[in-house]
Amino acid sequence: MSDIRTLALACRDAAQVMFALDTQTKRKLLHDMADALEAQRDTILAANARDLQQAAAKGIQGAMLDRLKLDESRITGIANAVREIAALPDPVGLVTRRDTRPNGLEVERVRIPLGVIAMIYEARPNVTADAAALCLMAGNAVILRGGSEALNSNMAIAKILRDVMERHDIPAAALTLVEDLRRETMIELLQLNDIVDLAIPRGGEGLIRFVAEHARVPVIKHYKGVCHLYVDASADEALALNLLIDGKTSRPGVCNALETLLIHRDVAESFLPKAVQVLEEHGVELRGCERSRALMQGMHAASDEDYAAEFLDLILAVRVVDDLGAAVGHIQRFGSDHTEVIVTRDDEAARRFVQAIRSAVVMVNASSRFSDGGELGLGAEIGISTTRLHAYGPMGAEALTVERFVVRGEGQVRHPSSRVGRT
Amino acid sequence: MSDIRTLALACRDAAQVMFALDTQTKRKLLHDMADALEAQRDTILAANARDLQQAAAKGIQGAMLDRLKLDESRITGIANAVREIAALPDPVGLVTRRDTRPNGLEVERVRIPLGVIAMIYEARPNVTADAAALCLMAGNAVILRGGSEALNSNMAIAKILRDVMERHDIPAAALTLVEDLRRETMIELLQLNDIVDLAIPRGGEGLIRFVAEHARVPVIKHYKGVCHLYVDASADEALALNLLIDGKTSRPGVCNALETLLIHRDVAESFLPKAVQVLEEHGVELRGCERSRALMQGMHAASDEDYAAEFLDLILAVRVVDDLGAAVGHIQRFGSDHTEVIVTRDDEAARRFVQAIRSAVVMVNASSRFSDGGELGLGAEIGISTTRLHAYGPMGAEALTVERFVVRGEGQVRHPSSRVGRT
């Protein structure tokens, strides 16, 4: 048997133990993990220093090196995130519905853990603790496969967390870090469909496409956020301007940032010049359609590639549209099912927009930047699903569980004639 | 572009229309479909006669030929099933949760259709109408790929349904029947992961494995039902006997029939002889462990293959176990995550069993034969998922939808400093 299969089988056995843990035990486990991460800070920092050194030697720099870097305050941040996850409501055991059938059967829908979750991620070592904590809180076992740049940091963090599990008499295999980072090993992991219940890729589009291509296990993808703000004919223009600036400039590198502005033609002449002025003050480059460019001399032309792009940068595509239907049509063609916003004072327009847009998050008069597990009340987030199955939008602990049926009877049979003594 | 991709793209466009249909329109559509099926009964029967003729020429007979065969009463049954689906509560638009965030944002979780569902099934032509109706009622578009034996019947049924859609000004592409039944075309369909939101295979294990192997779209599988009945030390033996006979003999060929009996050693000596007597009266062949065979001379020996088998026949595997934990261990090793039953008068034992068993349906003192969408209150069923993701257990209309986020605000921004005029 291959090494990765052996690891995964042990993880599956451990999932059975995780499945049955009560809330208090899980909370105590996570708190002890958080304490251990802080207590063994120096071990983590020493491992991280080795990662940073190797990364620098490979010529990695800038934002990527920064994502890799840990320091005292970041470790405190990681520990506190684990404590926050411990404080979440436990989704496991939650009875979501209860019904008594005419024959007296009591049917409950009850949340249980998914089982074994494979997290596939890139350079940030904080994901190791963060994703593990959320998976464990939801009663799952987890297989972590991080990026090679962070391997030493990930191994240090995983060892600390596994030691805590063993002290709690929980098999450490419930938190398994894959140290063999060869591609063929990742592919094999993604094909263990008798063992792994769900794979969650978290990282750039290349990683997610790789996982989707090779996986034979279920995958919840988060491709990209090509988020739109549509300024309706009846929009409050000052409000629209606030949402536009917040959505585009408050953190352009994240998936819930705005990428495209759609403007109803009736307000384009009034709104676009104001928008362009404020956006340019914020250093945003605009790329527009013919009608936008007719209103705003000197604006760059937008191509179809621009409309499909997740710029993750201070660039905004702009299009003037004939009406709400045309805005919806543009979003259907170019959108990524992540988050779309309408700005309107017209309730009927808002209703029509919500009704027609199939994205995971649809907002009326609010910033796209709220499309986030924490902001929407999930407490923590393991990713934002753009897969229209199981979970759609920000995924918290509950999205790492599934509902099943628990049925209680008093001897009911489906075919009474099969009752012994009556046949 | 390949033909199947062209078909699927048209189906995806039509999904956008289905997405926005209101409940009354969908109900009227389904009722008109049911009426049309009955009105054009002769067309369906003529097509079905061609299928039966070709099947007979290929040497198909017995249960398989029977599954293929339609007659007047079966067509009435199909039409009535469509009417029952029309009467179901519409899951689309259901607000499952509502929350106001501290910043005043109103966050709703609202059910929306999945989008495009590919149904892959075998010989029963009733699935064409049944699955289509359930997918449409949940606001989805559907691609139907049935078995070659039923192609003429399926084409006749699909044409009738599509004609009704066109009369309702709904694009007929929302109900697309694949008439090119080559394997490579099915594989291509299963790899259209930019178009198809979910594939549901419904049929034998071979079909399901084929779909799982080739799919790059999400799949909800229903492999098989190796269902267990565990008779606990405190069981009411008469009740256990009723559940055993109902579970094994009332319809042995279905997935919620019992395949294995587990008996606590303390009651084996008393219960097993009675069970064997009644089972043998019903023509059931038993295959037991050493301890069962020591109690019941002449019982066949059970192999590990027997314990893993879905017999779909009047055969029952038997094992005497030391305690509840050993019963759970057996189910973990040999079960298929479908349905397990405990018979007990001990509430604590019931609690422990439910807590330890991870199957989709767990029953206390009720027959496994109730593991069915209709019996558990879903109204209709598109399959029984043994995939621990999205839906687990019987799947009704709601399982063909997903929750997304609808957020309403009054201009809230995430970083107030980005408000224009305050920067």
C-alpha cells in the first residue's frame, strides 16, 4: 500500500473518534492547542526562519514572502483564531427538523461531520492551524497538504497540535500533515474516493484547476471573485460611490473586491464623471466600453478579457448598460458566481436583480467586501464556495457537516403482512 | 463544438429561465405535462413496443424486460407521480435563516436551484418523466441520459414534455434528452464541469462506478445498500422478528432491504432459532459466523464477501457479536453508509448506536424499509445518497437546491474610511 493511502486510512479511522466527540471535549482540545502554539512559539519561529531562508534563496520576495512570514504577533493571531473557532456553536448533533409521520415514526434531520476533509493550500502557514481547528470543531478528521515553501513551519505547527491531541487520547492521525509534496502524491490523495469525503483547495486559480482536474473525490472550489456593482437608474449616487470605493479600493487583492462597474444608461452621464474622479484619486485605472469612453475622454478601452478578469489590483472595468436586464446578462456572461451588488432605491428593481442573479452572494445597497464568513455571521470561514452544491458562498463550520436521518419507532414495519404471527 | 456541448450550453441558458419561474407556473407546467402524457398514451405505448421488440430480439427477459415495459396503468402511474411532484412545497425561495448583523445588514439564507442536473439512468422509462419533473419543480434544467433499451420510450416521453414546455414559453432545452448513447458522449457530458452542476447516476453499481470514474462534474452517488439490523441485548424479540422479516422479505430486491443480521451474544441462543425458523418459512437462506453455526446446525458459513454483499435476494448474512461496540465495528467495516437499525429497549444503547453510526439513515426500532423519500416525508425521491456531502440519504426536491446569501443594507461599507467625503 502506498504511503499516502496508509496515512489516509489512519485518518479515516481517527475520523470515527472525532465523529463521536462532544462539544466540551472539542472546545478543550482547541483551547489547549491555542495555548500550546503560544507556548512553543520559538519552535515555530525557528522552523519558519528555515522556510524564509530557503524561500529567499529561491528568489521569493514581496507579498509571497510576507505571506510566509510568522512573527510573535502572527502566532498570537493564529492562537486567537483557534480560540475563536472553539467558541463557535457546535454544528454536530444539531436537529434541523423534526417530524412525526402518520404511522408514528419520528423522523429527525441531524447534522453529522463529513468525515475526512483534505485541505490543499499554498504558502500561508496560518492555514495549517486555522483549517485544522475548523475541521476538528465540526467533528472531522483532516488531511493537510500545504505548499512546499511553508513545509517546515507547517510541520512544526502540526506537531504541536498533534501532541495536544495525543494528550487528549485522540488519535493524532485525525490531523495528518502530508510531508511528501510530490505532485503524484497529491494526485493520489485526490483520488482516494473510498477514504476522502471532501477536498477543499484554497489558493490561486492554478492550484484550484489542478485539484479539479485530478480529483476523484468531491471538491468544493472557490475559483475567483469577479464581483460586479450595478448602479441602477434609481440609485442613490452618493451611496453608490461609497460602495464603489469600498469595494474597489479597501483591499483590492481579495476575492470580494469589485472588478466591474455596470451603470444604467440613465444615470451614466451624472454618475460616471464623479465615480471616475474619486476612483482616480484612489489610483484606480479604468477600462470602459464605448459608451463610457464617449462620456469620459481618455478612458482605456475594456476587452472581453477585462470583463472576465479578476484583476486583484487597482483596475476597474466599466460598462454602461441599457437596463437591469442587460446588467444581469453581463453578469451571467462574465461573472464567476461569487458576489454581485445592486445599488437602487427601487424595491422592485432590487427584487428583480435578486431573482435573476444566481451568484452565491447577492447584495442590495451593501459593499461586496461583506462577502465573508465573519462579516455574514458564520464566525469563521474555511473558504468561499462558488460550486453550486453543498455550500455556496462563505463556508463556516456548519458547511463541514451534512444532515442525515435519525428515525425512531416502536416496531413499525412497512408491510404489516410481514408481521410474524399475522402472516 | 461537439454536439453534446452544444446541447448542454442550450440547457444551461434554459436553466436561467427555470431559475426565475414562480411556484404556480411550475405547478401548472407539471400538471399540463401529466395530462399530456395520459392524452398521448398511445404514442408512448407504440414507442415502448419498439423498445420491447428490440429488447426481446437481444434476448433481454425477466425482471429487466418488465422494468422496461409500459402499459396503460403504468402511464397513469407516471402521470400521477408528476402530479404529486407538482403538489410538493416549492423549495426555491425558501428563507432558511434570517439574521441582522450588528452593523444593520440583513443576512438571509435563501434556497436557489442548483442549475443544470445530469441524470444518468438505466432501463426504466418512468425515470424520464419522474426525474425531469422533480428537477423542474426545484427550478433546475435537466439533461437526461437513459439506457439504450428504453431510447424510443424516452424519446416519446421527452417530446411530449418538451412540447408542453414550449406551449408555456419555456425553452425546451431545459429538458434535454441525450439521444447519442455512445460511451464517449456520456464521458464528455460528465466532464462538462463549466456547464453541469451535478450528475446523479441511478442504476446498478457498474453504472455508478463508471460515472464516478469519468466525471469531472460533481456526482452524488448511491452505491448500494448493505443494511444491518442489530438486535441488542435488551431487544424486544417479537419486535425484532417483525423488523427482520419486513426488512428482509417484503421486497428483497431494493436497496433498503436488510442484508445482515447482527445479534448480541446474550440473546443469540434465544433469538436465533426463532429468527431462523421464520426466515426459512419465508424462503430465506442464511449464512452465518462460527458462533451462529454452533447454535444452528447446518447453517452455511458466511465469508467476508457475504458480509460486504448487497444480495438483493432472499439471502441473509448473520453474525453473533460480543456487544454494541462490536456491532458498530462490523458495520463500519462492511457497511455501505445507507441504513442501519438497532432493536433495543435500552435508551442509552440506542443513543450510543446513533452516536457511533455514520450512515445516512439510522433507525431505532423501525424497519429499514422506511429508508425512502416518500416514507420519510420528502414527498418524492430522486435517489438515496450515500455520498456524505450536500445530501445524505433520501433526496427530495430540496436536495436539488442549495442555500445562498441575500444581503440587504443601507449603504454599509466595510472600511468607513473609504466613504467619500471622509477620506
